[in-house]
Amino acid sequence: MVNINSPFSKPLVGTTLALSLLTAACSPSQPPQGQAGGPGGPPSAIPVKWQTVATRTVIDSTEFIGELQAKQIVRLAPRIEGRILRIFVENGDRVAAGDRIVELQPTREEEDVRAAAAQVNIEKANLNATQADLRAAQAERARSAAQVEEARANLARADADVQNNQAELELAQKNHERSIFLVEEGAQPQQTLDDRTRDLNTRRAQLASQIRARDSSRESLNASLKALEAADTRVEQSLANVDSQRATVSRAEGQLGVSSQTLSFNTVTAPINGVVGDFPVKVGDFVEVGDQLTTITDNQTFDLRINVPTERRAQLRVGLPVEIVNADGKSGVRGQITFISPNVNNTNQTILTKATFRNDGNLRDSQYVRAQVIWDRQPGVLIPTTAITRIGGQSFVFVAQQGENPEGKPALVAKQKPITLGSIQGQEYAVRSGIKAGERVIISGLLNLQDGVPIAEESLTSEK
């Protein structure tokens, strides 16, 4: 922003008055207007208006010019290409976040969604098939496990039979040996020995048969264990196939989601609350990705960038009031400083600050405004700019005081007093020194005045 609180921004009226007054002062042969026309005649009182100075609030401020920037402004652009089917808003409409702005015809995106949906169905069918294979493998494993248990039971029974027959064979062997001894001793008939021999052979044959049966049961168990191992491998492979197919289905569904999301981009919505800007496109136009459709501006709050001279750094603080100056010079929207840069601009020795304003309905984004930073408020004296004259760079005012006319009688006279001016407030100047509250400052007829000339209040003079 540019600081316009400089001597060049003061009203020109003071300069004009000063030049006129200086011209009048250099021409003493011409009597001022309102005085007697001939030399030597008593001067008549010059009609003037005055204003009694009162103590008021004097504002220490600095004025700047800058550009308002909306807190948020979004440039809407489509994420897909297509032809515009509908436009839901008009320029200047206020919208809320999520409101529909434009609808596009997404031909390619619809095809992508249909293809993605078909692929999802295919992958789900493949998943069902792999799950069926898993169920079959699990059923086969269950049968193999049952066969293993059965083979183990058969082997256990065969082992028991072999052990029993071994015990019976040992008994038959002992009985046969005893019968041989008894027959040789003549204590037992030969027939008994023959019976014992036959029983021994029978036991031997039964044991051999049971051993073969046990071996067969063991072979069956081994075969069942191998079948169970194969079934376990098939189940594991089927589980892996199911997991892989589920992942494939998830990827297909993800692609469908992406395609569906992309398809949803055919409706462009407002991302923020705000006001719709210019809408250069119309229904039927074909737009591509990234083409600007319009803008949404949140114009409830504005920032104003201010470059404050470093001389004011001691007074600079967050929360300092800032007022926008209207075209008529009066104070408008009020805001405050919300940001102060920690760095100084080395080029111009200024500090970047930002003032934030709430919109009263009259502010616009990118609008140039005059704004004044209020550094301080104190009681003081203010006088109209029309009361000031300048001679050689010195400011003066005329005040109405009791004095004497040329005849020595009491009368009101204009007394010229040098003053020191402060900042300007609208159509008034703050006075730092030279006059005080209660004095009557003359505000009209200044071109006719000289120090000490008689004056009269204009309204009273006109009544005479």
C-alpha cells in the first residue's frame, strides 16, 4: 500500500488562501472589502463567521491505499472433460459448500464405470469358483483324515491280534514240548502229542496271517497319510487362491470406485460458501480438465495488506484498529490488524501487516480502498480546514478577540495566530499548538482579513 498521509495530500484551499492573503498584504493601497472606500476614513467591521473551538477526540492515524483480498477465492474447474448439460446458478448467486454448480455429460466415464462393474462381476465369479475348489479340497482332506484314523485303528487292532497270537503261539510251543517229553516218558499217549503238534502249526499259521494283515494295515496307513498330506497341500493352495482372488476382487472394486468417483465429477459443486463470479461458459459448451468455469468468492471477510514504515514499529501491534475511508472522507468499515510480519523489507524499510475487515455488503475482492491505521486517540483541538491560511510554509488562523477600533473604543478584531498542525481528520485538522479550547476561530472572509482589523459576526452585520 501507498502512504498518502503526506504534505502533498493536504487540501489546496490553504495554499490558495495563503497566496491571496500574501497578495493582499503586499497591496496596502487597496482597502479590504467591507472597509470605507477613501483613505483616512474609519474602517468598518468586516463580516465574518467563526466557530468556537471545543475539546474533542484527536486521532493519530496514518492513511494508506491498498487492494482488498478475499479470505477465500476458489477457481472452479472440471476434473473430467465433457459437454455442459446444466448450469444450476447465475452470476452473483450466493451458494453454500456442496451446492451444485454445473453438470457435465461424462460419456467416457460412464463407459469406464460399466467396464469396471463388469470386471468386478467376473472377478467375483472367479472368487466363487476358487471358494468352491477350497470347499472340495477341505472335504477331501476331511475324508483323508478319516481314512487315516481308520487305518490307524486297523493297525492297532492288527498289532493287538499279532501280540495275542504270539502269546498263544508261545503257549502252544510250551504245550507241544511238554507233550513230547511226556510221550517219551510214556506218561501221555501219542494222540495228545499229535493234537499239540496240530495246534502249534495252526497257531504259527495264524500268526503269519496276522503279521501280513498288520503289514497291510501299516501300508494302508502310510497311503492314507500321504493322501492326507496331499489334501493339506491342496487346501493350502486353495486358500492361497481364494486370498489372491479376493485381492483381485478388491482391486476390481477399487477400480470401480475410482471410476464411479470420476463419474461423480460430472457434477461440479461449490467447495466453500461464497458468491458466484463471472460465468463465461454456457450449456452445450465442451470443457476440458482444468478449464475455468467460474469463481466462488467468500466475501464475508477481507484482508488488506499494509506496508507500515519502521518509524511506527513501536506502536504496531495486533488488534490495532483500522478504518476504511469512504469516498466522502468519512470512516466506513472498521477492522483490525491481524498479522505483523517478523521481517522488515530492506528495500523500503517497511513492515508488512494485514488488516482484516468484515464485509458490510459494499466491499469487493480486488477493490482499492483508502484505510487509516488508528495509532492513538487523545483529547485535543480540531479546526476546519477552511480556517487555515499559510504564509511561507507557516500555518495561521484568525481568531476573534476583544480589542480596540482606530478610535480607541472596544471592538472585536481579527487576531492572526501561528499554529502547528497535526493530522487531518476528514475536513478538519488537529492543532498541536497555537490555540486552545474556547477561542473563536474565524472560518469565512479570510481573504479580507488582516491582523487587528475590526470584525463583526456575519449574521449580526446582515441584520443592521
